[in-house]
Amino acid sequence: MTRVVLVRLAWMLPILLGVSVVAFVLMRALPGDFAQASAGTTELSGDALDTIRRGLGLDRPVWEQYLRWLGRLLTGDFGNSFVTHKPVLGELLPRLAVTAELTLIAGTMAMVMGAGSGLLSARLRGRTDWVVRGLNGLMLAVPNFVVATLIVLLAGLYFPEVGIFNYTPFFTDPLGNLTSLLLPAFALALAVSVTISENTRAAVLEVSSQDFVMVARAKGLPARTILLQYLVRNALTPVITVTGLQLASLLGGSILIETIFTIPGMGQYLFDSISNRDYPVIQAIVLVAATIVLLMNVLVDIAYARVDARVSYD
């Protein structure tokens, strides 16, 4: 098991290298650059724009810019932001902590809502199944940014005492911090919970028809034992796959959610950096997000072996 995990971690290096190349090239393929974005509506001469580019090294060939950036990265230097001129890593870490907290709360909500509703749908069937699947279909059809916008509008109209845009840092007020993230996390979790719910339902229904479940029922085992030891445990393998991938996708969804709720996280930082063509920040965020997704895949593989005794990496 340890050897397999180490191999997977080693494979992350070439994957991250490829991700960095693609992100580096694509960002420079977009129209405009930082010099033009920083000018805004001000008309600058070509010489002034060239001076800005020379100062940031943007006048060099793309391959040379990439190699210079990669060389600094290998020493732990993500570069300086074009906008603030401060080290990217120092500005990114506090925002990463905010996004991680938001993602953790949203992921917990998604797993509880998704696994709970999927299990109820599969076990109770009938009207409950129709209601759960109908709600799942509705939530799947509505993007999370639309849900977030509706939450902001409804809360502003009917619950004005609730501070929608009043993000509170954790160390300032832990309870206030949790309260300020509940609605954004709920908006982020809804779409993910639907996918988990549908896969949980399908997995439990499939396992329910297996012979070992029939034998357990014929032996007269308690319903709770059959549910936990036979149904849920054996249905977890496909659910873990979907849950792991969906939780990783929360990082992408957080960009719009953080922007709508004005949460100072990594998503909003990326949105602002793309608008400003702040290349070092964009490159750092893409690399960090890719690392998190790859680590999530490794954790999913480990969870397979822990949950299903039939899975072995030896």
C-alpha cells in the first residue's frame, strides 16, 4: 500500500509540470496582457507599454519566461504579484485557508445531504423516491451561481438582519465566521449533493439485490445490521469515487460563489487576477488547485482499500 501511494505521489510531478505548461501558455494566448490591463481606459503610448513589459520580463519569449518561472518555483518562489508587487505565496496562503474552510463546510453538507437523501430514496421507495429524484433533477438543472444569486436576493429581501456580505475572519470571531460561510457553502454544496445522492441510490439498489443480502435477511439478522454491515458498506465503493471527484470540483465552483458572496478566498483572488492578467498569481493558483485535486484522487484510492476488503494494492 505504501509503495503504491508513493508511486502515485511521484506521478504527480510530471502531471503538475504539464498543467503548469498548459496554464502558462493559455494565459499568454488571451488577448491583452498586464501592461494593457493596468492602463485601463488610459491611453498609453507603445513605448510606455513596452517599458512596463520590459520591467516584468514580458518582452522575453514565452519559453524563456516559463523556464525562469520554473527555476524560481523549484526554490519555493512563486514570484511577485504584478499588481501588489508582493510575494504571491504570502498573499495566497491566507486566501487558500478561507477557500479550504468553505470547501470543507460545503463538502460536509454535500455528503450528508447526498448520502442521506440517496439512502432514503433507495430504502423507502414510493413517494419518497419520487420526491427525492424530482428535487435532484431540479437542483441538477439549476447552476450553483443561480442558486447563490437567489439566496442573496431572498435573504436581502426577507431576512435583512442576516449579513450576506459580512465575511468574518475565523480568529476574529469563530462563530461569526461559521455563520458567514453557511449560506455560501449551502449554495456550493447543492449541485454536488445531487450527484452523490443519485449514485448512492443506484449503489444501494444494486447491492440490495445481491445474494449475500438475501441470505442475511433469510437468517433473520436485524434490519440495522443488514443496512450498515451489508448494504451501506458494500455500496460505498462507487459512492467514494463520485464523492472524491465531486469534492475536488468544489474548488472550481468556489470561484463564482466567493465572487457573489464577496468572500476573500482563492476563487475571488483568481477571478481578480484573470481580469488584471496577473500571471504569477494565476499560475500559482492553478498549480495549487491541481495539487489538491491530485491528492484527492490518492485519498480516494486509499479509501477504496480501507472500505472494500476485495481491493488490494499489494
